[in-house]
Amino acid sequence: MTARPYIEPVHYSVLGPLRVERATGPVEIRGAKERLLLARLVAASGRVVGTADLVDTLWGDAPPPSAGKSLQTFVVRLRNTLEPDRSGPPQVLVT
């Protein structure tokens, strides 16, 4: 996969409370699972994180049967929050 440049930089702070900021100001990540997912992805520092690892991060040893579908929903919510005005493929959170 070839990395694409970000249209607008997004800054993350993970020491202490998770904070996200774009040029337009702070971004509120509302859901607890979305915050945990984002923190895990930021900790990976641009490396690919597999589905099994993300499911383990979000649910530990007891994932629900719908974990895969729920994970997809959390990713979509994060994409929409991080790039609310996006048209076209995502630039910040890519598959």
C-alpha cells in the first residue's frame, strides 16, 4: 500500500487523556470504543494493525459474536469524525 499525503494534518495526544486536533480545532471522539480504537491505531505509528489485534484491544478475551461488524462500525464512525468534510477515499484512517 502506498501512503497518501494527508490533506489536513491531524494531531494526536495520547499521554494522559486522548486528544485529537485538526487545523479547525479540537475533535471530540465521543464513544469509548472509538477512543480506544484510535489510541491503539496511533500507538501503531502508521503500521498495519490486524483485525484480530483490534478485536482483542476492544473486547479482550470475550469478544461478542458481532465483533467484526462492530469493529467496522467503529472505523466508519472514526473516519467520519476525523474527516467530516471528506469526499472520496479516506486520507487519515485507511484500510
